Amino acid sequence: AQSVTQPDIHITVSEGASLELRCNYSYGATPYLFWYVQSPGQGLQLLLKYFSGDTLVQGIKGFEAEFKRSQSSFNLRKPSVHWSDAAEYFCAVGAWNTGNQFYFGTGTSLTVIP
Amino acid sequence: GAVVSQHPSWVICKSGTSVKIECRSLDFQATTMFWYRQFPKQSLMLMATSNEGSKATYEQGVEKDKFLINHASLTLSTLTVTSAHPEDSSFYICSASGPNTEAFFGQGTRLTVV
């Protein structure tokens, strides 16, 4: 069965500190992996995605993520967090052979301390 | 990336009335559209999948007579919440994908039933 696990419900970091948000997945086919960010009351904004190729992908706002097939992980990282990064982050997995149906993790809420 | 427009962004309605939410793909033909629901501080849960010209496929536990989905054209899908009640208050998000394309998300609609 397909599933996405985000082990950290809530993370607090200081502005300027580094950040890593964890994501593990279980998927029967070759997965396509995504990270989305959602500000309060807003829709989803795509940060980055992995389809194939280089396992380290760069996204917007200085985020990057690394696909590790052996660990079934797709962790999101940022070297230096800004106060505006405070939001909810969702990891998702999908595949075209399922018609682009997405499975979302439960999300990680990020608080940034000035 | 492609643009998916969702309207309205927010709506307040009285209990017992019906509300229609539109999801439009502005620059591509969306052969498949997905509707998700997100309760406060929770992840997105797939409600139904619709293919253009076909009846929607609903996830287990989603009442198809309450959440009417129409996907009559390649650029428009609608979700109608019939006889809405306060427990239907939620954030509804659509996503759309074309043949061999990834899915793109709308901005979401916040429904409040009073």
C-alpha cells in the first residue's frame, strides 16, 4: 500500500539555522516525489519535485531534497532558514501510472524563532 | 508550470444549502482531476478522482450523493457540496493533470458552513 510518513509533526528552529524535514514513503511503483509548502489559509505551493536522474534536487526559496532509494526517503533541507519559511510542509508521492493521484504525508509544521 | 484556477477562494454558506466549487485548467487540457479535502491541522485526503466525460470515482467513506463532481469538459471540473452542514467546513483543493503531465494544484477553497 502506498503511504507517506513525515515523522516530525512540529519543528522549531532559529532563524539562520539549518533545517531538515524528514519524509519516508512506501510505494509499489517508481515514485515521483514532491514537497509542497502551505501558508496558513493558503493553497499548496510546489517547492521541488523528483522524477528521475540526479537524486539531489534543487527547488525554490533555497530548498533542496535528496532522494535515497535504499532508505525510501526524500528529506527536505535548507542551509539557513528565514522567518518567512514558517509554514506547513507536505511531502507527497505520486506516479503517472496511478493517474497522478497523490498521497500526502501528515505534514510538518515549522516555527521559526527570530 | 501550468495554471489551475479554483473558485471561489472562500465561501460561507448557511446549513442546508448547496455550494459549488469550480476548478479550471487555464492552459492545458485536464483529462483527470482530483478533489482533496483538508481538515484543520491535518493532511490532504483524496475525496474523488474524475476523468473527463466519466463518472467520478470516490474514495471509501466519501458520500457521492453529498459531494457531486462533474467533469464535463477538459478544462473544468466542479464539486458541489449538497445540503452542507457545519461538519463539511473544510479546505477543498483540486488538482488537474493532462496526458503524460504531472498534476497541478488549485489555490484551494475554504468552506465555512454556519
